[in-house]
Amino acid sequence: MVVRAAVLSAVDAPLEITGIDLPEPGPGTVRVRLAAAGVCHSDLSLADGTMRLPVPAVLGHEGAGTVVSVGEGVTHVAPGDGVVLNWAPSCGACPACARGEVWLCADALSGAAAVHAHRADDGTALHPGLNVAAFAEETVVPASCVLPAPEGVPLAEAALLGCAVLTGYGAVHHCAQVRPGESVAVFGVGGVGLAALQAARIAGASTIVAVDVSPAKEELARSAGATEYLVASDTTAREIRSLTGKQGVDAAVECAGRATSIRTAWESTRRGGRTAVVGIGGKDQQVTFNALEIFHWGRTLSGCVYGNSDPARDLPVLAGHVRAGRLDLDALVTERIALDGIPAAFDTMLAGRGGRALVVF
């Protein structure tokens, strides 16, 4: 069956909206009709080569939809069920999974090397960019890549739970481990940053500082929970310390993946503070520290993969926050677009203006 999809033919090539020949589900796989997909910076990182996965590929990893059909052996979902796509399923058997660190699963992206579909015009084999190929009207994914959609959350908004919200919420709650009354700084007010701001508010943070290069994002950041807003500059760390009794924040969450913002986030925390790096930066982004300052400040700097989240465990928790009105998924969406609008959404992210564009099918 031919469906429309956003195809990346090669690294740094423009995305092309074209028809793909999608197979019927085989054993252990599920066919899903997408309700919505989020345009995430990780897709851009794949398109520009920062993340190296096989191409040509159908991009898109944050989505939700309705099961159309299932292959042999699939029992946890059935046709007609709403599902959220999980782009990084855990194998359950590797050392990381055995430790309970499913977000570090060694085999999480092994499915990206599979042949997902073929171009309808010339038969070129296509890979699923980040396992689930959500930038398409329909997709076929391994059963491990679908989770039952939580009740009470519209499917279009539920798409955001699969990456932006799990990552931002997890960065605050699992990695930075923000406690009530603590102060937090969030660097980068995109989709993940907006989720992190809401998560800091849910955690009971007292002062929540949002930092971004764009002055235009202040209203968006404050609506998500920021109590202070700073336009990134050479004096950002000093400004944050002045907002926190010259101490610095208890925790910082860096969502941009830039050497300068990682270093600034670290400098913005108090002595003994915690910095979680969520943003995916390139190898050219080198961050340096001297040995004396590491000793003196006693700060913690840690990487944060997928929010250190377990989707099966955390989705019901997030859904509870949504239903209670504590987590506003719609606040993460800066624009709703059709499939044809994805290339322009990439341009918006490159220009640093993006929050979260939501593709609604």
C-alpha cells in the first residue's frame, strides 16, 4: 500500500514528501495510522549527520495513532487501539536493561538498520530513521515500539509524550532529581525545554529560570512555568546567580546541545549543584574545565538520554498529570502543520525559532 511520507535521501539533503510502498505487518509488527507526529530536533540531528544512522530513511520518531492491523504474535494491542510510538524500545537483556537503565539499552536503535519500506517511484529501499518512521500517513513498527495510549489524552497531543515530554520531564525528575523548594534553570525553550519548565513547576521548584537566544520566547516560557526569563549572553551565569542570592540554582537542564550553553549551565549552578545535559551536540562542541574548579565547586555534570525514562513506567504518570491539569501538552505546540510543512519546520528549527511543530494527519 502506498502512503505519503517525509524521506531523507542522504545526509544534508532536503526532505522530500513522496509516496512510499509500505508492507503489511509481519510477525511481531504493528501497522499504525498516524494521528500526529512532533517535529523534534533529533530528526534534524539525523538529517545533518550529527546522529549517524542508515539513510535513505523515513524520519519522525515522536508520534501517536491508531492500530490498523497486527502481525502474528502481537497480543498487547489490537486493531482500533490508540497507541503512542516508542522510538527507543529496550531489549530487556543487555547489561543496561539488567541494571534497570532501559534508556541506555544497547539495542534500542538496532531497528534503524532494517528495511522499512520502498520508494513508490523507483523502489529504493528506505530505513526507519529512528525506528518508527512517524513522518508518514501510516507506519509499520515492531510491537515493542508501541505502547497503549493513555486514557483521557487526545491522540494528537499524546504524540508529544513519546519524546519531548518524556525527555523534559525525566530530565527534571529522574536525572536532575529536583526537589520541592529548589531552584532550576532550563537552557533552550524548544519542545523539550518547555516540557522541562512544566516538570520543574510540577516538582515544586521555587525559582524557575528559562534561558534562550530568542527574546520572543519569553511569553511561551512563562506560560510553561518560568518565573524568570533571560536572553542568553556572556553574562547569563552571573545573572542567574544574582537571581538566587548569589548562589546559583540547585539544578540546571541544558536542552540545546551547545558547548557554550553546557558550560554556562554548569557555571549557573550553586556549589554542589547538578547539571543535566539533554541536548544532542556534535563532536565539534568541545566543553572544557580545569581540575581546580571541578574540585572546588563540587558540581555534578551528567548526560541525560531520553530523560532517563522508562516509557512503560512513566507514560501513565505523565497521563495522570495531563488529566489533572498539571501538564499542558498543547502549550508545547507552537504550530500545527500538515505533512507537507515538515521541511519548513526544519528551517524554523535551524533558525532557532522553534518550539514544537505538530504534524496533524
